[in-house]
Amino acid sequence: YTLRATHLKDLYETITMKTLAKDERLDILLTLKATVREHNCKLTREIVELVDREADLLVRDTKPSALMGLKKRIATLFLQYCKTPLFNPEAAKHIKVPQDPSVLRTNVYYCRSCCQYLPSTDFELSTKSCVIGHCRQCKELDNKARAREDYTLYCAMLKTIRKTEENYQDDSHIIFIIQESDLRYLIENIWAGQSAVSGEKDLFELILVRWNITEHWSPWNCVLLTTDEARAHVKLDDPEKAYSSQFTEKIRQRHILARNYFTQIPGMMEEMSTKVKELPLPRPKERIIVVRQHPQEQQQQLAVDSN
């Protein structure tokens, strides 16, 4: 079978060559005619008829440009001949749809993603599988197209806020319920990823601190500020008096949005239902803002330490 496939491949490549002389073209047409005559069917009879027509036109010295369409048709039909397992048994290995109809009744599954019927080898099946999912190709395509989300920055920011809250020593625990994805939503959707005072958008310079210093940190009692702004803010005993009424109203609206969203998180409803307790004003040494180190500063510090 391999020798037969090699012979047909070489014959097809010779037929599609455009640099053959007239005598060489006639010889290859005779070889093609003898090859396809081994089988008598509609396809082979059509190929033989076209070969005879081209040979007759070549003998009459027809212009090569007038034979282009005829040559392409012969090449197309012969390629179909090569792909037919009846004439080329080796082609059966490269056909996805089995020629035997009985094979289609077993080990063939439907992929809901590409809407194709594929053999079981194209699916990741296990002994515990109850439902046929997507095929391997669709899963690979989905994996390549799916956007990756990096929470490294928000993880570092969350650790910074937790360390800052630990300095107050007043049993603030809501921040320990918040996860990185929740913090990302709070910063990007509620606070639009920028400082409420200056509009700074560099997340490495921003931090969420308490809005009212006498209440525990929560999504509805925080404000996104830069490090310098946060240091000045935590020194305020009553932010309602320190800021303008227009600014405090904007902060209050953000807190309402945060409260409406974070009620969906388990454990938050209990915190919201309990009455807010007034805490004593923190001492000055407790009002410490933990500062995150910028990545460029970390690299410079590592370079200094290595030297």
C-alpha cells in the first residue's frame, strides 16, 4: 500500500508541474491513463476522457494558455482519485470519517463547542465521565483565548491593609474576610482605580484606609488614597468636618454602592446587621500606615544587597 501511495504521489506532483515539455507531458498523460484504467468507474472514465482530450490538443499544437483549465480539472480529479481508499488504501489512515458505516455507530461523540461528530480519541474521557464535554481542540483553543487575571498586586495590597488594621488592635476582622477578587472589584468598580482626592491611578501608590477612624475597616468605611494622603487622613478625628460637603457626599455614594454589592458575600450580612460600635479614638502611635515597596525599589534593594 505504501508503494502504491508513493507512486500516486509522484504522479500527481508530475502532473501539476508547469515546466514540462510537450513530449514529457504526453508521456505523463499516458502513464496517468494506464494508472487509472486499473479501476472502471465514473471517476476513472472521466479522467481518461479528459486525458485523451488534452493529448489530442497537444498534438494539434494548441497554446498552453488554452489548456490551463483542462490541466487543472485533470489534476483535481486525480487528487480525488488519490484520496479515495478504494484506489489508494493508504489514504484511509488520513480520513477522519470512517468509510464503514457500522463504525460510526460506536465511539463517535458530538462536541457542543465546534458542533462536530468526532471519534472518542479526540475527547478527554475517563472511567468516571458521565457527560461528554468539549473536544481536545476546543479545550486548547479555549485555554489560549481565555484572559489571564493577575492578582499579585491586589494580594500585596490586601496584606498591607491587614497589617495596617492589626496596628489598631481593636478586633477589626472584616478585612480578613475580603479576598483578592473582592478587593479588585472594590478598587476598580467602586473607586474607579484612582485616589478619591488627587485622582492618582498608580496602584502601587494607593491604599484603602478607614474613612471614619472610630469604626472598623469595611468596604463601606474606607477610602482609596495615596500613601501621603492616607498618612494625613488617619490623623483626622472627624473627616466629615475636615472635607467639603460635596466631597463627603461623593464618598457616601461610593459607600452605598459597596454596601449593596458586598451583601452577597457570606459573613457580610451579619456585620451589616450588627449595630456599629463607636470605638475610642486610636492613639497616634496606632495610626500607622504600612507602606508597600515599589517593584523598582525592590529591584534596586536586591541589587544593593547582592553587591
